Amino acid sequence: MKINYDITVEDGQSFEIDLFRSEDATGIAHLFYKVYGPSYPIETYYMPEKIIEENQKGNIYSIVARTQKGDIIAHGAMYRSSPPNQELYEGGQYLVLPSYRKTFAIYKINRYIFDILIPRLTIDGIYGESVCNHIISQKIASRSGTTDVAIEIDVMPQETYTKEQSASGRVSCIIQLRPYNDSKQEVFIPSIYRKEIDYILKDLNIQRTITYSTEPIPCDIKSNISVNFFPYASVGRVNVIMGGSDFDMIIEELEQKGRDINTLIFQFFINLEQPWAGRIIEKLRKKGYFLGGYIPAWFKNDSILMQKTLTIPDFNSIKLYTEKAKKLLEIIKSDREQLPL
């Protein structure tokens, strides 16, 4: 059953922060509908039975603010999403009923995730995609020990924020990450991004041996990729597990497929394990892709995000909390402006 209507929740109730129970699922679905109307792009959160199933599988760990009556007035989660590494979880799905936004519900949910939930698990890291039409979620994530590592330009459609009228155009997101159980690895990066990667890594507590990628792509290696198109968001996301000699053709085919379904934003996450990873990134730059950032543990191995927008980004509308994030945006904007013609 898909929830498609509001319910009334009494204001001013006391609440507790707790791990998900099956009886919370309907309240979570109503909360998503109350905040987003029918426009949230992930249908799971409107379907109580799917919320229960995904929590039971460990694909989602929902944390709720629950009143004594059983009403769900706020929600946050840690969940598996786009990374091929299933032990790199995304943190997000934070939302709270408008009448409870002056409480500390979201802050307490976030503390539960970092202080209680994560110590019970063995994971490689947690990251969030904090929206950049305000700084509230960025601020909460930063105070939880995450570090700014990438900015996804124009990744969210304006329609997601129509009900609350909190955006005047497409919305960018900043990826903030906190690693756990890190192990040393060698990564191959293009020398063109040497200073940029050094800057992103400087406050991350991880062990990396950086080698500048100079090897050619082997002629006998074919590309291994996974692709997700999100039609509602007009986004195509490509995980390049291994780039091969056919990569130019792969780019052309994926872009054509994307344009056929009105994709506006293309994202390529490049596995930095291969010595020729730099050549793959060079090919993307020639096709109009620019730097998004550096994401540790995306494939177990680290990744560089390259992105292409068929929109004209309004960089001045992007709101950022930390000085590092503001510098990172300058780097991204500069790289876009320097793309080969």
C-alpha cells in the first residue's frame, strides 16, 4: 500500500529517539508525504511494507523520533545506495514535521546514528549528500565528524522542494564522508588533479599512496560499468569499475541513452585501482566532464567523481557551511571553465 495522504499529528508531544520498529513504518510513510507531498523520488518511503522489508535486510537502518502515542515526528537513516561497496553507507532521509522543527529531533537522531548505531556495526564509512539550498544538514553532518569531499552540481530537481518552496532552481549537494576501518591502499590519479586531491585528502584520516597515472589503457581490456538512470531527477549515474579500450564508445552510448530520457546531469565515478585510471578521466574531460571530488572507499577502492551538466549552473545560489566546501566549489567551477573546447 502506497501512502498518498496526510494525517494529523498532535503538536507539542514528548518523544524518544529509537531504532526502527515495524509498527513505525506507516508513520514514516506519512511523514514523507507530509514533507514532500507525492514528489519524493524514492518510492520505498511511501510504502510501509517496503520500509519494513529494507530495514529487515539491513539495506536501511531507520532511526525515528517517536511519541508516546506512536506518532513519528522525525526520521533519519543510514542506508545502502549508489556505491558498489555495500559497506559504505549513506546517511540521510532526514526530515521532521514542520511543527516539531524547533526541537532537537534531527540532531538527536544524528547523534544516535554516530554514537549508538555505527559502533554496533562493521562498516567502511558513512557519507551524506547534504543539500546546498540551505546549510542546516551540512552543519549537522560536519559536527558529526564528516569531511567535505565532493560537490554534485544541480543533482536534485527543483520539484522536490516545491511543497516547501525552498529552492528556485535545481539543487546541488555536497558529499560529506567519515571513514571507518580504513586500510592502506594505492590510488592512481591524473597529475592534472594533483593539488586538488591533496587538498581534499588533507583532513581525512586515511592512509593512501598516491601514484600519478601514466599507463595507457590496455587494448585487450573491456569496460566494466554499472549504470543507473533516475528519470524523475534527470540524473544518470555511472560506476566505472574498470575502464577499458571501448570507453569512448561507452560514453557516447550512455549519453545518447540519457538524452533520450531527458537526462540533464551525468555522473561518472572512476575506480582509482587501475594504473590507467587517469586515462579514463582524461577521456571524460575531452567529452565535457569536470571534477566533482574524491570519494574514499566508493568501490572499496577510492573514486574520483567526474560530472557533466546540460544545465547552466547557478554557482552563486549554492550555500555552503565550511571554508573547505567553499574552496572546493571554487576548484570545481574553475575546472569546468577550463574544459577543453
